[in-house]
Amino acid sequence: MRLFLSASAAIAILAIPLRAEQARTVRVEILSTMLTSDDGIGEWGFSAVVDVDGHRILFDTGDRPETVLNNAKELHVDLANITDVILSHNHHDHTGGLMTLRRALMRQNPAALSRAHVGKGIFDPRRTDKGKPLEFMATTRREFESTGGHFVEYEHPTQLWPGVWLTGPVPRKYPERNWSGHVQIQGKDGWKEDNIPEDMSLVIDTPQGLVIVSGCGHSGIINTLEYARASVRNAPVHAAIGGFHLYELDDEKLRWTAGKLHEFGLQNFLGAHCTGIEATYRIREMCSLSRRTCSVGAVGAVFELGKPLDPGSIAR
């Protein structure tokens, strides 16, 4: 039997109070990205475990089936007590590890990763620009639900716990184009270019400002941050962590992006996955950050509220 809950229904079940409170403790540790130091293996993918005031959530599940499971073991990160997983968008490099993790962890805890939070549109039919159907998410949905897991779909910004928000799909105010163009999505008006409409990020409201965790930022890092500041709180961006798909930007677009980040008061930047090494260093320079506040993210890299970034020895 399949169970598909709306965001409002899930919140009612969880009895989560929607209060304008702020998070006091935040820790984010990267479990999947390309660069790695002493522990774990690298891949083209992203995953991070997020701890906020005693709540734990897995953000994305990497690409290859075993990467996050094995990296978590090497890094001594226990995922078995995590019920909730966020899938930032449909791409395989963010969802590929879901079923391996669910099946392995439910042997220890049947509720482990049993609730998956997704943006509206993640299950919409897709095909290549050559017309070949792409069925990975439909297959994943069937397999996940067959284990007793269920999906919670978001259309608007929603608070999960006090100070912890999901953006839901992000409006595209600025023309930040950062997707391949080789995939089409079926909508009410037929097939059109897939701009990954379900792309969403995690936003944590803290006394120091907003902390953003992003998978790829296909909505655009500036679109996402501006939406977060409008939807959650008009506050400085204390930290941006994860993949932001900046690696292909030319100098003009990078300057514009860095200028907006500076305008938003960016204080810490941990650029992993598709952010790009050059883009991260340019943002460090143009936003007047330092090696202590801006770095490339590696497997095992940690952001912890109130402490300098710990990007991993190879990324320092």
C-alpha cells in the first residue's frame, strides 16, 4: 500500500510547532562530493548530514549506491537514527544512494530514512531531448514505498522544526541558467526544456543569520538566497554550504554572483560538488572572505555554528 502525504499532513502527524524560533546549534558534515582527504571516497555527487538542536536529517544521498553508506562508516557517522531525508532534486547524483541506504539502515531501525522530503515536480515525466524516457525517479518511488517509506511533497516554504525550513520550489527571479538543456519535462502544455522546477534547499535560521544547504542550486544561488531571505527572515547569509553549480560561469556572471553574495552579507562559504574550485576561490576573493571562512568542501568537511570551517586537510 502506497502512502503519499502532503506537507501539511506530515506536519500534523509529526506535531511540529510552527513557531518563529531560531536554531541554536547547527552542524553540517559532507558525506559525498568529489574531493576527499584521509577518509571516504570522492564522486560526482552530494550528500550531507545535518544536525540542528538535536534533530538530524540527511540532505541528498550521493550518486553511486554505496558511497554515502561507506563514507559514513569511515567517518563514524551513525545514520541509523535518522528518519528524514531531503532529496533536493531528481538527478541521480543526489538520489542514487537512497535505496541502498534505506535497505541497509532499516535492518537496524525500520524507521531509518523512511520519510523523504521532495519538491513538487520531482516525479513529473521526463525524457532526453532525443525522446528516451527517464524513469529513475518513478522506479525509486516504487521501490522506496515498497519498503514502507513515504514521500512528503512541498510546493511552498515550510518549517520542519523551529528555525529549520525547506524552500520548496524556488521562483526564478534572475536568469541564472545552470542546467544541461538535454532533458525535457512534461507539463500541462506538453514537453518543454527541464529547468529542474522542484529544486529546493534547506534554510536554517540562526541568531548569526541564515545557513543554507544546497544540493546543486539549479534554481540559482542568488534566486535561492533571495527567496530564503524573503520567506524565512531578511537576515544576512551566515553560511552557504553544498553544491551551487557555478563551475561553468564566465567571469562576468561570477562577478555578478559574488556581488550579490556580498550584498547579502555572506560570512562563510563551503563550496562542494558542482560549485567549482575556481568559482569558490573567486568568491573568497570578491566577498573579502578568508581561508577560515571560504573553502572547497571535501568528504568529511564540517561547518559548525560558532566555529571556523573545517573543510578537510586537503582543502585548507
